[in-house]
Amino acid sequence: MNVRQILEEKGREVATFGPDATMNEAARHLAEKGIGALVVMAGDAIAGILSERDAVRAIASLGASALERPLSDFMTSDVKSCNEESTVEEVMDLMTDGRFRHLPVVEDGKMVGIISIGDVVKRRIREAQQEADSLKQYIAS
């Protein structure tokens, strides 16, 4: 099972903002869309990623004034990514080791989607259930 299959199921839409957008704009977008992160883009390049956790930490640290500051002040700039051929196991390991929940998918230098730990766990549970059902069927026959 690979990332391409996850993207085919969930879609390839990615919420993006520029690095000069304010935390307030980003927080509103996260809330309106019910998503946990957005990708900060500088042209066609990934400049960073901003998660709900980043927003909470910024507000806890600076109070309401953080909302008027640019995303570039709070985003994670060392963004890890995967490609469509990456396996579920590979991205689970990457996310667990890096302690992050969102992973942009990049092909030929262009972002083509994003996956979350929820997407990955959902896919892994489905795989495990299919394996269990196959074993049950094999044993019963």
C-alpha cells in the first residue's frame, strides 16, 4: 500500500498560504475547513508548514499579538515530505520519528497532496482488517 492510493481516495487538495499571511488568517482557515495544518508556499516551493499545535504555541507564548504576526514567524521550516510511491510503513515511521502529523507529498519538485497521520492509520487499519479476513477465510476453507 502506498501514498498514491491514499491520495486517490482522499483527494489532492492542499490548504496553502504565503509566508506573509497572518496567523489570524491561517487560524480562521484551519477552523473553517476543519483541518490540522496548512502548507506555507513561497511561489511553487514549500517554505514551511503551520499546524494547529504551532498556532496554539504562538498564542500561548505571545498572546493575542501573535495573531497579527506573519506565518513565517511560527511555521516549521524544516519540512519533511514523501512521494507517491512511499509506503504506508515508511510514512508512519517518518511521522513517528519526526513527531509530526502532516506530510506533504512531492513529485518532480511539485507538491501534489498532503497526508495526515489519520489518513495513514485509517489505511493501515483497513489493510490489517483485510489480512485478518483473508486469514479467517483461508482457515475456514
